[in-house]
Amino acid sequence: MTRKRILFYLEPVTYVDSPLRLGGWWSFCSTFAAHSGAAMESAVAASPFICALGSSYFAEIYSIVQVGLLQGCSFDRAAYSRDLCFGTDYRNTALLDELNRIKAAFCPDIVIAVTDNRYLKKVFGTGNVFFMELGPLPRTGLHTAIYFDPYGHQIGSALDWFARNRWAYPQLDDFTHIWHRKWVDPIYEAAQAKGITSWFDDMSARRGPASLLVALQPRDWITYEGIGPLVDPISLLRSLACDVGNGWTILPQWHGSDSPPSESLVAELEADQSNIAMPPEHLRVAQSEMFLPLVRGVATISSNVAALGAIMGKELLSLGKSKFHQIALRAAPNEPRPDILAFLSSRYCLRLDDVLNIEGHFADHILRLHHSPTYLFDHTGSDVSKLERFFL
């Protein structure tokens, strides 16, 4: 069998003020390549600082300097990000030149990126580009999940397609039963142990039961700048508080890689806009999953908590054009979506440790999707035992 050529593309433009922001993905991709040598010849394209990490498992390493990519948009990184996600023409000729240079030199059969990039589809062909990210399953109580999407990362993803075509069959009751027994009940107990439920009950008694969990994204990342509102997290909270009015109480949660506001700013926010209720300081960062069983609704740009909220029948408010946008549009209050859980755990997501450690696992999955991407949507492959394998 002729080996397929696979190119891993790690966004060369620096975000979060760190040139090594995607260093973790470099390590993952190197491991994927190490376990796929029999089926694939691997190459990688990334910024010079990421490429300097080195790996003997890549046949070729292509360094892309970000200056040329940003020059055409006057170094406005938000404009660059939105062009990658939403542009209608292909004005970034520097990016096209770099991608065509790599295409001529390596001629990949498959390209895998960790961020949205419509230029990849333009150069390498729509059916040959995949997008990967950590999967939209819980971080607490489950093995880490990863997905490989043959349709899109945030824009036009497989989840967008799935939102329009629900699965309906009797076995979904089994997914619901295991979900509640192995995740919802334990996470509620964990929230009790942390004091979240007692704080929440007291807050609800004073403000009313309509609480909206707001899972914020890092302020310095392509997902935020490319598909979200062009405001910082505090401005986003203020705007959202005005938009939803006093019918909701907003409970903000900061991303784990971000810093919450100072106590003086918290006091000002709550004084200016009384429908914002800031949790205690030790419960403001990366506690969204603990709050999820308690709240009525979820608002986010692209946090995975949106998928969990949909599974549980929460009201969803999409603040951007993420892979959860179509699901949010179709969400109905108190209508759980066990089909999303079945789709995520049986077809869309893999256990990261399996992909990293099992010889040929990555290559088999990618080659199957490359041959037949609609495989993802075949509910006959959904199996509750696959969900159980995710639980610790």
C-alpha cells in the first residue's frame, strides 16, 4: 500500500503573547506521526519557534514567518483571523504563496490544522483538509477527548451538519442513563463539596432562578478574534447584561488560561449592572462544568460547555459563529439532546490516550474519514460502551 502524505499545519501567527502557544500540538502531532509511519509520511508547517522544537518523526519541516502573513492586513490580527474564518476572497497572497510552496515541495494527500483556515481548503482541496481540537466532552471525570473534523473547525463543522439531522432511536435512553449516573450526579456532588451549590442556592433565592452561565474565552486567541465579538471579556459581559436584561442573572466563568478581574472591578460590575452575579473568587476560573447542572442557560463563544449544556437541555446562547452555533439555534428549553452525546462519544471523539499510544489508531481513523467523511453521521455505529470507555 502506498503511504499517504500528511501535513500538520500549526497556525504560524502568535497568540496569547507566546510563540510556543501551540507547542503542545507539536508534541501531539509528532506522536501521531511516530505511530503512523507504516501508513503515512508526515510533515509539519509552523512558526520558526515551534519548528525549532524538532522531531525525527517528520519527514519535512516547513517554517513560516508570520510577518508576511500579517503585513497585508496592516498587522491587525483580528482582521487576519476573520479573513481565515469568514473571508469571501483570497486576498492574503503571502499565505497563498507559502501554502503553494509547501504543496509543490511535499504534495500532501491530507492536511490537518488545529485552527480554522479556509485558505487550506483553497490550496489543498476541500475533501483533503481536516481540523482537530480537544473534543467537546467533559474535562472533569472523563479521559481527554480529541476530534478530527473533515468539514470545519469552528465554521461549517460536522457538528453544524449534525445539528440539522438528529438521531432518534431507542438506545439513546441508555446514553441518558449512563450520562446522569456517571457524570451529572458526580459533578453535582463535587459542586456541593466545593460550596458551589450553597452559594448558588443563596444567590438564586435573592435574584431568581433564571441563571445564565457565561463561559468566557481567552482574550488573545484566534477562536475569540476570528469568530467572536470584537470586544474584551469585560466589555462582552457588560454588553450581554444589557442585551438579556433583568430576566437573567449572569454567572461569569473565566477560561483557565485567563485571569479574572480585580475585586474593585468586580464590585463596579455588580454595582453598575445588577444582573451580573460574580461567584466567589475561588470559583471564578474553570468551574463551568460544576455550575452546569444548576443553571438554566449557557452563553459562550466556543466553550465545550455549550455541547454539555445542549445534552442536558439547557437554553443556549451563541455569542459567535462556533461549531455550537447551529445547535444553539435549534436548542429548545428543557429538551435534552442525548443524540449529541451519542454522536460525540461514538463517532466524533476519540480518547486522546488511544490516539497517542496505540500503533496505527490515528492513521486508521484519518484514512477512514478521508475515504468516507459521512461515516461520522451513521448512527448504526453508536454504542453506549464507547461512551463508558471515556469515564475514568
